[in-house]
Amino acid sequence: MQIGFIGFGEVASTISKKLLDNNVDVLTSLKDRSKKTRKLANDLGINVVNNFEEVALSSDILISATSPYESLELSKKYGTLVDGIFLDLNNISPKTTLEIENNFKNQRDINSSFVKGVIIGKISSEKSVIYVSGQNSNKLSILNTYGFNINVLSHNVVDASYIKMIRSIYTKSLTAITYEAFKISESLSMSDEFFEVLSITEGDNFEIQAKSRINSLKNSHKRKYEEMSEILNFLEDMQNSINNESFNNIKSSNNIKSSNNSESSNNIKSSNDTKNHNNTRNSNNFKNYLMIEATKNKFKEIDNI
């Protein structure tokens, strides 16, 4: 088996080390990469080839671990060249995930399949889990024999993106409220007591975890703000999808109603009432999330910690 990487930062280098320790061939291209990245790859003993096209053509599994902004374009350029699986590990939205999937479906005469993966936890931690979804995601279970923790969600490729979004909503909102509560305790000269009383209910590791969240904001609050904006865009897309589906269901039912007798019309009207009730309920599922909006605004206002 040969596993190739597009991008060779922390994620790719950490995964590569584990693969190499289990005698799996790893390859990448270092074209236009920094001296630091070149040294890292050389120190690990990565098989370096001329370009990413060669990486794709030579890989059984091609892993994209770059940035969300490059994901779609790289999947089009190299993903379909793989005679195997193209695994995207970038933090991309469900919308982008579906765009990549649709591009694969529209390609003819290719032997590659797209699997979406998301890393839950720090990749260097033994407790980290990689959740995967897609038609051939079960084939990646083989990586468990090389020391990985692969969790196959489903054949629905977008599910991994959904679970990442849901987790991000929780963790980033928790970071924002922890930071805000800490700053209040600090202004009252009670930060030690703040960690003490919360550790009683939140566990012995709470202080370490809370301080880690607070300190991480210093360098990442702008990125977190952008990620929260993406989450709100995702929720808006979901809301629009529900609204469009509701409209189409009502329109379709009304067309049927006009062509049936009175008794059938009453039955359809009853069915529509049920649909409208469900759609009204669902229409509240992806809007008016004030805490998420507040979290985004909190990250934006943080300049110095």
C-alpha cells in the first residue's frame, strides 16, 4: 500500500510517522515548500516525488491535508487521478463536501472515490479519532491495523462534515463563555476561586483544559471568528434548503389537489396540514441561534488577552 499526501504540515507529518512506523510507504511532493517542511519530510524518510500529479497517480489512498480554501480545487486537480480513495481531512463545510462529491459523480472513467474525513481531537493524541463517511469509507478501516482510530459514520459523504460542524459549535461556544467568565473572575481578583469551584463539578482536569482554551484565543481568535461565520453560513444554507423543500412540497400537493375530487381534496388538505406543521417546526431548526451569533461576535472583539 502507498499513501500520498497533498500538503505536509502537522496533520500529514503526524499521520506519516505512524504509517512509516508500520512499514507503509508514504509519498508527497515538496515543490515550492519551505525549508522547514523539506527538512521535516526528509527527517521522517518520506518518499519525495516531483509533483502532486505523480503523488496522486502512485497512491492507493491520497490524503488532502492543506486548508479549507484549497480543498475544492485540489480535489478537482488531483483527487480523480487516484486509483483508489481520495480522503479529504480539511475542515470544510457540508456545502463544499457536496461540491467535491458531485464533481466525482460527474467524472467518467475514473477509479477513484471520495471519502470525507474529520479529525476529532489533536491528531498527535492517542485519543484522537478520524470520522469518515462516503460510499467506500469502510475500506479505510484498514488503517486501524496501523494504529489509527477510524470511525466509519455512514455512506452519506456529508455526515462527517455535519459532525465536525456540530462539535465546533459546542467547543467554540464553550471557549467563548469560559473566557468571558474567567475575565469576570479576574476583575474580581477571584480567578483561583473560579477554577477551584468549577473543578468540583467539571472534573480535576478542568483548570488545565480551561486555561488551554483561554490561552489559545490569543493567536486564534480571528480564525475562530471566521469559523463561526462559516457555521452561521452553514445554518443559513440548511434553513434555505428546508424553506425550498417546504415550498416544493406545498406546490406539488396543491397541483394534486386541483385534479382530484372533493373527498380526495380533503384528504390531501389534511396531509398538507400535517406537512405544514412539520415544516413550521423544522423551519426553526436552523435559525435564531443567538448564542452562536454571540460567540462569533465575542471572538471578533478580542484583541488582547
